[in-house]
Amino acid sequence: MKTAFRIRVLRFSSAAVAVLASATAYAQPISPITIIDGGYSEYCSLAAHNPEHLPNVLITGTRLPLSPIRVCTLAIEAGTERVNRAANHNNRGVLHFETGNLDAALADFEEAIRRDERLVFAHINRGNIFIRREQWEQAISAFDRAIELGIDPEADRLVEVAESDEPGEGAAIPEMARVHFNRGIAHEYLEQLREAYLDYRRASELAPDWDVPRQEMDRFEVVR
């Protein structure tokens, strides 16, 4: 029996300027931010990691309020390196998603991939958009590529607290555990039950303290 609960674990991944990172790269949100000499890429990354804590950004000297999305746009316009521009598009996509603009978010994730096809978090975010839209086959394809690329262990060790059945409780979840879990959702909705079970099992292996994949596995009867 499928439940709506599983969709709630979706999370969108930010990319740092040079090194990809999960959303806990900055433990303490800071607001407001003051940008000195236009360090737009750095603050675009910070905004994407903490979108709910950055209603505006102040540019030194002008006191001009800028939205985080505008800061990311400035970072894209000012950027010269392919990897940095890809990361900035990914981060702006995260912010677009936070505002509910899925079309703009998807466009940014796809542009990030066009500029740097190996930007694994852009593939993950693209897959999560497709999950939200119930475009299961496209989601699987995006997650397949993310899994193929893999995540550097130093990046995947960065985790966040996930939603739990019990208030106040959570689990530390590596990025790839979420990818397998979300791909399992897509497989299950396509009635590809063996593939769904294997993804839930892999998610549980990658995040042994995370109860949700095990709860999903309990719904299956494994016939050998």
C-alpha cells in the first residue's frame, strides 16, 4: 500500500562554488549578509543552503536589498568558470524551488547539467523535481545518472536531520541514501517492485539509522 508520507523526504541539494556540499555545510544561518566587493558566488551558495534565513542581502556601500535569487543571477552573469556557473545555476534552482517555481528550478538544474554534466547534485535535484511532478520514468533516469556519477565520500558525509515518525526525532542521511530511496518511490509507482525493494534496501544499507527505508521494506514479501 503506497503512502503519501514517502514523498516528504525529498530534499534539494546545493552546490558550493568549488566543492559540492550538502545542506549542512553552513551550520549556523546568518542574516542579513553583507557582500564585500561582489562575492556573489559564495553568497549564492550560502543562500541556497539557508533559503529560509536570507530574506535579503545588502551590498556594501549601496545598502541595496537584493533577493537571494537575484544574487545568484548576478553570480551567473559575473561568472567565467564553467564549473562555477554550473554550481550557481544549481543553487538558483534550489531557491526557485523554495519559492514554488518548479519550471524555473528545473530550467536551472538542466542548465547546470549542460554546463557541467558531472554535477551530480543537479541530476539529483532534477530527479526530485520529476518525483514531485509524478514523472516517474524521468526521475529514474536522472537518479540513474546521479548514482553512476557517485558522490565524493567527503561530500556525502555531510548529512541533515530528516523527518521522522516521532516529533523531535530524526536520522542522519547521506545524500546517496536519499537518491536510492527516492528512486525506489519512482520504481514502485511504475509497479517495478523488485527494483523498488532493492532501492529501499540500498538506502537502508547506506543509512542504517534511518528507519523509513526499513518501514517501506516491511511492506514487501520477498519470495526466493
